[in-house]
Amino acid sequence: MPFVRPAALATDTATAVDVARHALAALAVEEGYLVLLQPTSPLRTSEDIDTCIKACTRSSAGACVSVQEVDKTPYWMFTRGEDGVLRPFVEDRPIPSARQLAPPVYLLNGAVYVVDIGMFQKAGTFVPTGVSSHIMGQERSIDIDSAADLDAARRLVEKTSPAS
């Protein structure tokens, strides 16, 4: 075993950034690409991973993350003040009058993060400024954070698996 993660990095409050920094230091790795594959995203494919890695090596972005298009636009979302008054969540543009007029938006799906190690160490994030993206379909973007998510993933796998 190359190293053991300290107890402080094995808690619910430990961040992936802190865990990755510890692993890089323990292994004395200072260059190349860091790939984070969270276990809560089991439906990603090797092609998704390869596409993200290739996006980093073919461009000057230095990082690529997987995303999914979302059907709920933040341009129709609001924050609510203590006074009960709603304020647009996206304040720098008018609220679109129709769904079709809102620009497409994407959500980090947590499946694949690839980042140049030097960039990661400097920025302290898996999603630095100028990050590239790989769009994954919603069926592979399930992020299992609850029992309902696990049930949805099981149903999808059962539905798409060939009969035994």
C-alpha cells in the first residue's frame, strides 16, 4: 500500500481537493493529469473518461469535466430574501419570456474530472477558469446521493442490460 489517508481526510467534511492534494504529495507526483472518478457516478463509460483526457491533451484548457444539459433554466430561478421578496438568481440578464429563448445550461454531473496537476495545485479546484467540457446524456449522469438515486440507477441498468 503506497500510503494511508489520514483520518481527517476520511470524514464527511473532507474535500476531494484535500484528498487529491494529499495523494499527490504522498506519491510525489508533480506533473501530468489528475483524474477524479467519484464512486457515486457508476454509469460513466471508459469512452467518457477517454474523451475528457483527450480534450485536455488536445487543447490548452488544461482541464475537462463531464456535464449534463439540464431542463430547468437558472434564468427562471430566484433567491428569496428574509422579507419574502424574490430576486433573480441570474441578475445580469433579463428573464427569458419563453423556455426556447433561454440559452442551454449545463450541470457538473460529477462523473469525470481531469485536470493538469500544476493547474490543480495552483487553482485549488477541479474546475479551473477556462475548463473544457464533455456532455454526457442524462442516463449516464446519475449521481447516487440518496436511496432514490440508487433505485433509479438500478432501474436504468436493469432496463438497458441484456437479458441473462
